[in-house]
Amino acid sequence: ETVSTQSTWGGASTGADSVPYFRVFNPYTQSAKFDKEGLFIKSVLKELSDVEPKLFHKENGVQSNLFLEYPNTIVNIKQS
């Protein structure tokens, strides 16, 4: 049993990613692709429940809302 398990899982990537570069995901692109309506963001950040979802998908979009006191970003996406 041990031999058959090791031989079948031996080629599978089960540990750390062996790719020689780091994969960095853009949070704005990811939210635009996978959370268009901002449901997850609104469920976690209750103070954003009345904000338009399109503002979540661009950098400093939420800060452009004059009626919302939301902190500015510390590092912009291009610098990171």
C-alpha cells in the first residue's frame, strides 16, 4: 500500500510551489473577475455595504466616495 501511494503521488505537486518566480495576484483584477458584485467584500467590510461594487475594483476607488471615511492606501499597486 505504501509503495502504491508513493508512486501515484510522487509526481503530484503536494508541497511548496516549485516555480522559480513568485506569483503575485493583483487584488483589483481578482475581485473584478471573481466578485463582480462585491458580495465577499461587503460581507467582510460592513462599512462598505452601501458602496457601488465598481469602486472596489479600482485602486483608491472607495476613497473617491466623499461620504465615506475610508483610509488611503499605504503602498499603491504599481509600487508593490
